[in-house]
Amino acid sequence: MLCLQHFTGTLDNWDPAVMDALASQRELILFDNAGVGRSSGTVPNTIAGMAAHVFAFLDALGIATCDVLGFSLGGMVAQQMVLDRSSVFRRMILVGTAPRGGEEIMHLEKPRLARFLQDRTLHGYEVLSRLFFTLTPTGQAAGAAFVQRLSQRTDDLDRPSGQEVAAAQMAAFREWEQFTGERFGELKRIMQPTLVVNGVSDEMIPVRNSYMLSENMPKAVLLTYPDAGHGSLFQYHEAFSHQAATFLESESAPY
Amino acid sequence: MLCLQHFTGTLDNWDPAVMDALASQRELILFDNAGVGRSSGTVPNTIAGMAAHVFAFLDALGIATCDVLGFSLGGMVAQQMVLDRSSVFRRMILVGTAPRGGEEIMHLEKPRLARFLQDRTLHGYEVLSRLFFTLTPTGQAAGAAFVQRLSQRTDDLDRPSGQEVAAAQMAAFREWEQFTGERFGELKRIMQPTLVVNGVSDEMIPVRNSYMLSENMPKAVLLTYPDAGHGSLFQYHEAFSHQAATFLESESAPY
């Protein structure tokens, strides 16, 4: 299963609680797209440009078909890829993401998000904990546990993403909000069994974007989690890993 | 697990594919409310009135706490019950239903529904197949299989519901659409782990009502199925039975 990462995320941003659980049953491929982490090149400013790099990567590895876990930005790249080359994916898991023509995608200028991004008392992953998890005691406890898990590994880390990465990826989000022709029409062509996952309180990419996906993709099952934000898969890592594995193993659709 | 039935439904409307699967692991209680099937009395014209009858039934059996599967009308009764007596349910499964203050609940006058209800060439369960399942080949094939499963048992059947049952239950739907105070505010008091299930193409109680439930109930997980209508639990009986059993067995929330 190919794993496509979120805005500014590198290999180091995958939660080991989720990846180790999934990797116990299948091979995972974690991928830094062009210009991210230790991948050379320039970050494209469109989702289509990012998809082209992933195709080059898969082709170089000789992988014709795989499963995909696309989180946030990565879920958009996964959608673009399956529309460009429908045979590329067997099954898809799309977490905290949005279709082309989606709404309120990563508007970091919103006060709810900006206040943490501009708070100079928050360091490192503390910002991520505020952005990815609800502000309830349960949400913030899950956020702290997530940060602790991410911090376990200290060797061989990726180069953190800077402003250039962020600017290009942000431009890609703005372009992805645009659509021509029938809104969500292209989703109806995606015949892959798909598991769509979101937290109901996602402030970065609101849950209604997941409703748009599941209402328009012919074989999409939607799963939402309570008291959870953008990082719902990390907050409920046990439940998510179990649901994802069941979905991937199932011969039927839905699972 | 107490099972609370849909509009005009009797014990005979529970799909054996779902009930047998669930009953293999736990005791199920199927219940005809007052005035329905072979239960004596008069059908209340409010959800609260129906909830009172279920309490009398549970109290008579000496059941203080149980799980509940509430489908459509039955899901509204379950919500009213847990608000009236919070200890009554351990875990809740709410399928194809709506919160108080929900929208477009069972408006059978809508052309999409009325055309089947008024079609005199359709007999018996043929109407149910059109109302509960999508009109795609897959949906109608699932509907035909459902009708065949319901028709297997021919002995010891309940009295079918007539116009009096329908009129009182319809009045209860209209009352349930009304709300005072903070909309969905009472949902925030329901602390039971809850699994909310719906088909994305439910014309009888649109899926956005399930979004209202899962966005406002503190411990609700939402599961939606593609190419499915009001009878999503019967269409995907294997997937639903598996998900329901996993949810009921889980010690964590969400599961």
C-alpha cells in the first residue's frame, strides 16, 4: 500500500502506531514527493503535478497496481492518480481529504487555525497537536500521545518542510478548490472500493468534504469519528488500523 | 439487544439475514409497539408515547439495561428513550433515522416516493423493494433478494399495519421534526457509544439526518454505504452484521 502524506508532512509525520499496525500485514511504501523531505526536485504547485511524480516513482519501482492510503493532500493526489490511470489502485483509503471542487480546504488564515500557527509559545509538534486534534481533554490527550509517538525516533530524520514547500502545496489546494463542468462528476468514474474517513470536527478540511466524496464515489464507504479533527486516524489508531485492515482484506464491496 | 422497527413494520419486516447473524452471538428482542402487529392498544401519535410503551415492556421483563438497534422510526424511539432514562442503553445502533429537528423525514408525498406508493401494479413487498433500495440494477437486485428472504416464513405472521397505524406514526414523524431551544442540543447529552448507519441515497430519511446525529452525539461513529437507500442494513447484510457485531463487542469507543 502506497501512503501519500499531508501538507508539509514528511516520512517522519506518519504515526508509527498506525503504520506499524498496517505494516504487520502488508508491505507499505511511504513516499516523499518531489521537493519534500529528502526527495530532490521542486514541489509542484498543482495536485496533477504531484500525481505525475508519484507515477514516475511507481513506474521506476515496476509497480502497476497497489492499494493507497491518501491523507489530506495525499488523498487529493490519490484521486488525481486514479482519474489519470484507473488501473493504478486496487482499493483506496482517503482520510481527511476533499474532492476537486471541495470547500474550505486548508484555509490556515481562519482564526481557529491561525491562532495556533501564530502562537510563538508553541514549539515543534505542539502546533500539530492543536491543529490535528480537538481541543477537548480527550482530543488533546490523544494529541500529546501522538506527538510522543512521532518523537520516539530521533535518527535519520527527514529535512523538515519550509516555506517553499508550504507555498507550493497551498497553491495546489487553491487550484483543487476550482472545478469546471459537473461538480463532482469525475468522482462517479472512480470504481475502486474506497474507504473515506474523517473526524467530525476537522477544522483543516471540514467533514462535509468527506460527505461529498462518499455521496459521489460509486463504491465509497464513509466512516467518521466523534470528538476528532484532521488527525482522526492517529487519534483512534487502533480503531482505524482495524477498520483499514478489514477493508483491505475484504473481497466484497462494501466490506 | 432490543430491536425497534420502522414505519408500519412488524416483526415480519426484520430481515432474517441480519437478525440471524446478530442472534448467533447475542439474544435479540424484537418488539411490536402498542397497536402494531399483534400488540394490543393504540398507536401513539408521538415518539415519546411510543417510548413509554417500550419502557413498560422492558420493565415488565425486568430488563434495566440492554443494547438497542433502532431502525428509522425505531431509531427515534431509541433516542427518546435514552434521553428519558439514560441508563436504559449500553450501546446504540441507529440506522436510517433522524434526530428531533431533522429534515424531510418520511415525506411520502414526494414524487420520488409517491409514484411507487400509488402504483397499483406493484403488490405486497414490491413497493418496499422500490422504497428501501436504490433503483440501480444492484439496488433492485438487493431489494428482490430482501423480499425473497422476508417471504420465506409464511406461518405465524403478524397482522399487517393498516391506515390507522400509518396515520399515527406519520403524525409522530411530523411532531419529531419540530424542536425548541438549541437545535440538536439534547443529542449532546447522549454519552452511549453509538453506531449511526445510513445509505447515501436514502429518499425516505435523507442521509444528512445521519450527519446531524454523528456531528452532535459525543460518541457516535458514522458508517454510510454507497448505492444504498433506506434499507442499507438489509442491502449490505453481511457487512452491516459484521460491523454491528464488532461495534457491540468492542470495549473501546469508537470501535
